[in-house]
Amino acid sequence: MKKEITSKDVRKFLANNIVPIIFIVLCAVCIPIAGYSGQYLVDQIITRIVRNSFLVLSLLIPIMAGMGLNFGMTLGAMAGQIGLIFVTSWNVVSIPGLLLAAIIATPIAVLLGWFCGKMLNMAKGREMITSYMISFFMNGVYQLIVLYGMGALIPIHSNRVILPRGYGVRNTVDLLDVRKSIDNFWSIRLFADENGMGGLTIPLLTLILIAILCVIIIWFRKTKIGQDMRAVGQDMEVAREAGIKVERTRILAIIISTVFAAYGMIIYLSNMGTLNTYNSHSQIGMFSIAALLVGGASVSKASIKNVFLGIILFHLMFILTPQAGRNLIGQAQIGEFFRVFVSYGVITLSLVLYEIRTRREKAESAQTLAIEQKEAQA
Amino acid sequence: MKSAKEIFDLRFFVRLGCIVAIILLAVFLYNFGKQRTLLVDNWTTEINGTSYRAEDWAKVEVDDLGTQEYAPRMRISIPLRGRTHTIKITYDDRSFNEFELDPIEFSLKYDTSIISVPALVAGVPVEDALREFIVEPAPVTEAEENPEASISEFGDMSMEI
């Protein structure tokens, strides 16, 4: 039997997907104004997917465990950066360099994730703001280590990394030796001209790595610990009654997310080719969360589909708005401002919508309960 | 309290094995991926008090990475991975007779080393012809010299990418 689509269904669909719909409309408006070719846009989107997917995917597991958006992924990003600082200083290049960076970053990310998880267990119900504050706190610790510890206490002597004063890491560390090592290891070029120039470059190995992570996340959901996380995410008290170690499960979710974020940061920075020692990590959390929300995810629900849709829409807007701003009013800066307030705005909008939805659901269930009670009394 | 048998169970040894394997992998990656720079130098040089004049023409190949021709006062930087390497030198004398030296094996101890072609041609042992080259640190900007100044009180909240 065919189900009729009522206006209520349409309203519900719009309410649930308002953020991606707004972005689709914005992109549709900006594409003709910006005037970029389709091939250029696709090339840029592929680059952004390759660069950001791992980071955004790292946010899924804490959402599954009911811990909301993990602003603490910044901690993982810091761990990844520390790994890259070491391999750059030791001059370990190419894929071995990135693998070594990942090995160095893993224990640091596990430790930071464990710390963050412990803190979040003490602040149940306020995980997002707590993780946001922890990221600021740990940023201070990171800066202390990188500014005063490295070179002085931690033996790093490379001139490429350490400032001439003998301690402290340079503002910008050049990652030329590991730049695009994964992307260039196995890539194909499509639609190239006769000279082999132009066209689209598809970095197959990086895409395979991203696909493997997606499969791991899907598989993980079906494992015992994955099921436990979902149960904890649904209702902590019920999960505890069922014998699940709630606190341990939540800590595990944050540790896994932090470790993935560390790997994601290594992939991101190796793609960029430059490490902005004191700022890269602080920006990345906000961008990744905004991208996930743009894809239609919420504080309590997110899927792999949201990750990729979000990266495409969010970064498409990033690419389009400066040029659209320039073409429209002769100033690229307007596009820069636009994308800044949109990034923060989309997070705010998603949080507000989540709150409205939660209240509406509560009100609806209360109404249903009241009707049922009335009927029972009658 | 747990007994020693309970602590040192199979799971403990599996975990220990994994940690050891990862450490060994890290050591392997370090040795395999470590890049050192060799400067192949055809300048007139002085080693142990003896001066060696730059070759008028030489052809040098390091580790089958392709040959490069050298004129006097030429210095080419070659990035190398691994510790032990081979250098093959072909040169000519003033009558344009071409000679080829037997491949010379050497190992790199420093991040950047310099090897003198004229010294090798003159028969100087590779241990003397190969020296550490100390690279002048890259200049830093004012902001880089003082990174503390670039960190705002509230962290960086800009959205620049």
C-alpha cells in the first residue's frame, strides 16, 4: 500500500534536514555567481574529502555513545602534531615518516583521550561544553610543552623545527618531506589532456584508508562494545542496570575518537604540507564539527552519510563564497567573513534545533501519555 | 588481590607482544625512512693540510640514482635514505682520457654530509673525504622568533584555513 505524504511529513522532513537544505540552496546560488568550472569544483571537493574525512569520521563514535560532539578531538589533533614534529625533526620522510608519526601520536592520544573521558564522566550531561573547555586547557599545556619543553627538556635539535634560540618550535614547520606521500603513493589522473596535464587526480590509497575507517565504524557498531555504546547513548541508567560498565564505555568512546582524530590530523597536515604549530589544531575541531552538522547530523545522531554530505557542502561553500563575494561586490573578503559566521552559525543553529526537537519530542510523549491515562480512567 | 598467575596470563603476554612489535616497527620505520643529505662537492678543497684541485669534469652516481656531470665549483645535494651507500666517479685528465674509480662504499653518520670528489679522485680515504656539513639555520621572521606573541589570550579562534 502506498503511504500518502502529508504536510506534516514534509514539515518533519524540513525540520530534520533544515541545515543541509540551507547549504544546498546557498551552494546552488553561489555556483553560477562564482563561475568556477565543474571540473575545478570536483577536483577541489575530492581534495577536501581526502583531507578532512578522517577527522570528521572520528566524531561519530562519541555521538553513538551519547556524548555529543567531541570538541575534545582537538586533543587528538595535538597528539598528531607532536608526532609530526618528531618525525620532521628526525628527518624521517614519506610514508614511513607518517606511520612513525602515527605510532608516536597513538600513546599520547590514548592518554589525552583517557583524561578527557574521565573529565567528561564527571560532567555527565554537559559533555560538549566540558570537552570544549578541556581543549582550551590542553591547548595551554601543549603550548607550554612545544614552546618551552621542546629543545630544552625534550631533545629536538633540528634547525628546521627548533627556533635559533635553542628551544621552542617554529611557528610554521615545513612538512615538504611527507607532503602528499599517501596521496601520491597510488593515484590516478582522469580527464587529463594530451600532455598529461590538468584533469582530476584521485588519490586512491587515501580514499581506501577512508573507506577502511568507514567499514571499521560500521563493523564496530555491531560488536559487543559498539552495542554497549549505543545502549549507553540511549539511556545510561538502563545500560547500567543491564550490566554495562557505563563509565568505562564512555571513556573508550572518547579514546577511540581521540586516536582517530590524531590519525586524521596527520593525514590532514600531510595533505596541506605545512604545520601551523600553534593554531592548526584549534581550528580543526570547529571545522570538523561544523562540517558534520552541515551534513544533517545532530548532537545525538550522526552517520557516515552525514560526514560525506557535510564535507561536500561545507567545503563547497568555502570554495565558492570568496569568489562569489568578489564577483558580486568586488571584494573577496566578504566571502571570508561569510564563511566564518556561517561556520559558527551552523553549529549554533544545530544546537538550537536539537534542543527544540528534544523539547518537542518530550511534549509529544507527555501528551500521548496524558491521553492514554485519560482513556484508561474513562 | 590478584595473584601473579592471574596478572601474567595469556592476555598480558599478547598485549606485551603487541607493544614490543609496535616498538620494533617504529625502530624499523625510523631506520628505513630516515633521510640524510649528501652534498657531492667539486670544489678545490684542503684535507689534512693537502690541497686538492677541483676536477675539470667528473661524472658521479650515488646509489644508482642517476649520474650527474660536474664542472669545477659545482655542488649538488642528494637526499639519501638508509645508512650505507655507494659512489661511482668517472673523471678525465688534462688529455681527456676518461678514468673510472672503483665504486666506493661509505656510510652517513650526520644529517647533512659533504663528500669531496677531487679528494676521492686523489685517493684520499672516504673517511677523510666525507665530513659533516653544518647547515646555516633558516632565517626566522620576527613573529617566528617570538611565537608567544602570536598566541592570543583566548587561543586562536580565527577561521582561516
